[in-house]
Amino acid sequence: MGYEKSPRIREIAEELIDDHHPHLKDAKELLEYYVRDDGGGGLDR
């Protein structure tokens, strides 16, 4: 099991920041978004 960066999660999170948390816009480039890879499929990355 490990973690890998998720462009889809980043996209969703950035939309939420833009829509609901504009005070965090400057931090968007500093944040990283990961999904846990347990080898069992699941989220569509």
C-alpha cells in the first residue's frame, strides 16, 4: 500500500477552494493531493 498524487482530487479540491474558500487561493500551489493505492482498484484517477 502506498500513496500517489491524484490530479483528479486536485481538480476537485481547487474547485472547492475557488467556490467556498477564496482565502486559500494563494495556497493552492503549495497543497498536494494524494490517494491511497492499496492495489484494489477504486477511485478513478
